[in-house]
Amino acid sequence: MAMGPWIIPLKVTGSVISIVGIITNCLSLSYFIRKQNKGLGDKLLMLLNVCDLLVCVMYMPYTLSTLYSMNFYTPVITGVILEIFFHCTVFATCLISVTRAIKVVRPFFSIRGSWVAASFFLYCLCETALQTVYCWYYLLFLRKYNDRFVYALYYMTMAMHSTITLNVITVFISTMITAYRLMNSKIQGTISESNRHATVTILILSTSFCLFNLSVIFYFVFFLFVYFGILDSSETTYNLIRVFYYITWNVIVCANSAVNPIIYLTRKEDMRRHVSETCRTMVGWFKTRSRDSGINDTGSQNNRPQESNVGLAMRNLNAHNPRLDIENCPDIIPDTSTNL
């Protein structure tokens, strides 16, 4: 199965989704920045918002480099940076889901924000180091084929995808625990309405995350089956792996990051109000700029030097009688230089 015809439509779709994601994430991020008295949940959602924005922004350089780059360095480097941002998004979602599950199961347990920040920083640091080593080995592999590089790339690929798979499984388990606890609390009436609304929002966010990342798990499972010989290394198997790979890194990654702020928008009334006010402000600003530009153009025309009445009469006479040279007829022009 030839994969050439698949690439361009997938990348065009991913580019459109990334542009939508940039707009939606900028609007939602402006809401989180302006919000006062942010709790741990709001800060984690803001962190996820920043990671989603970085994923959508980085997708365009990655796509352009894979299509138009004249060397193999740029696509590898941009792809590694995109994957780092994607891993940060995955772990941020995992933190949101786990902290919400703890909050629902243990309502009086205090989660320290410094611990959450330290875990996110440590994860990003380890992931960046792993991706840097992977990028270095991959560039060496492209320059000179070596079995040692092949095994190293296999092991690092399994390590990177295993972290994503573990995060997805953790989010799934946390979502199930939260949903079960929420159903019981609904019967017992032990959770307030505002807390229930926030919990449902996190459940929707986690469920969307798990659904979008099923392709990553399928890709990792097929990769393991082929590596350990469970599946035959046939052309059909490799084409199937490539299908999951292209769909994941050209559509799913950006789609997940673009959908998250839409979920916030549908669940938060104050965010909808903020986005509406922001859009009205932007439209009003553009209208004011266009009106000022029109006024400046009109003013520049009105500021042109006006033609005197005498000059206008001379031009009209020349237009009606081409034989009459007004400049050679001094009697027509009144003498205004006489001193009284």
C-alpha cells in the first residue's frame, strides 16, 4: 500500500486543525491569565492550555520541514520538539485527572502545588533528555547505518511510547474512579454543585484524551508485536503501523490540543462571557482602525493645496477656447499689485 497519497491530505487537515487550535487556545489562555484567585485546578488547566498551544504552534514548522526541507536535519529536530510538547500535554492531562480523583476520593486531603510543579518539571526534564539522545542517534543513523544505532532507536522508541501508554492508562483508571465516586456521591449528596460541575468537566476532558490517544496505544502495541515476533514482519503489518503513525502525528496530536479549550468553553460560563467580550473588543478595534484609516485618507485629500479662483477661471477659459492663451492676456487678470 503506497503511503504517498495519504501524506498531503493528512498534513493539510492537521494544519487546519492547528490553526483552529492556536485561536482557541489563545482565547482560553487569556481567560486563565486574567482570572483572579486561581486554585490548583485552574493552574493545571492553564498549564495544559500552554502545552496545547505549543503543540499547535510547533506543528506548522514540523509540517513545512517534512514537505519542503532540503535536508534531513530540520524534520528530525522539529519532530523531536513537537513530541516533547506532546509528552508535556499528556503528563499535564494525567496530573489533572489524578489530582481530581484524589480530590473526589479524599476531599480533605491537601495537595501541595509545589509537589505537582516538581513532578511536571522532572518529567519534562527526563523527556527532553531522552528525546535529545534519540535525535542524536537518529541523525547518526541517517548519516551512517549501524546495527547499534538501530537497537538504540528501537529501545528509545519503546521507552517513549511506553510513557505515553502508562499516562493514558493512568488517566483511564483515574477517570473510572472519579466517575464511580461521583455517581455514589450523587446518591448520597456529599459533593457540592460547583465541585460536581468541575469534576464533570475533568471527566469529559479525560475521556476525550483517552479516545484521541487510542491510536498511540495501537501503534505501540503493533510495534511491540512486530519487535518480539508475535506478528509477521510483512508489508501489510508495516503499512498498518505507518497508518497509525501518520494519523497520530498529523491529525490526532493537534486535534486533541484543539478540542481541549473547546471543552473549557462549553463548560465554563464565565469563559464564554470573557471570549464574547474579547471578540467584541477585537471587532471594535478593527472597525476603529479602518474608520481612522478612512478619515486619514480623506484628510490627506482635503489638505491638498486648493486652486485659487483666478487659476480656476484661467483653466476653464483655456478648456472652452483652446486658442486663447490666458497667460498672454494681461487685461483679463486683474492687477492686484497696485499700491493704494
